[in-house]
Amino acid sequence: MAVSFAVMNFLFIAAMTQTTAAAAIFLQYTGTGWAFLFGALFLGERILRSNLVALVFGTGGNRLHRRRAVARRAVCRNSPRARQRSGVRSRDRVAARAAP
């Protein structure tokens, strides 16, 4: 168990150095799905209904989490406080869009 944890940490850090943090985190969150596919395709494990149900719920949870994070980011970006910090007023944005 300790060896598996060490390998997982090593691979996560390696992924962080080779790509973006978002891609590395995405791969870590979807690791159970990849393990399921690897086991079914290469190790010959049987695909049980309970495994598929767990995979669907896990994938749905990841999608829900991602959807909420994107919505939260959009709300924060468009909030009056964020616009005030950026120094851009709504009127300035409209004028910039209208300019040729």
C-alpha cells in the first residue's frame, strides 16, 4: 500500500511538471475510471453492473463538481467587486465593444 501511494505521488508530481495543474488534477480525479478501463481491457476483469453503476456515479460527481466550479468562477469574474478591482467599469466595456 505504501509503495502504491508513493508511486501515485511521484506520477502526480511528474504530471505537474510536464503539463498544467488542471490537467494533472483532472487525471487524478478520473483515476478510478482509468483503473476500471485498464482492468477490463488489459487484465481481463469482469465488468459487473455494480462497477458500472459506481463508475457512472463517480463520473457524474466529477462533472457536477466541474460544472459548479465553472459557474462559481463566472459569477466571481462578473461580480461588481471583481470589476471594481480590475478598474474597468461597465460603461467602459460597452464603449470598447462599440469602438471599431
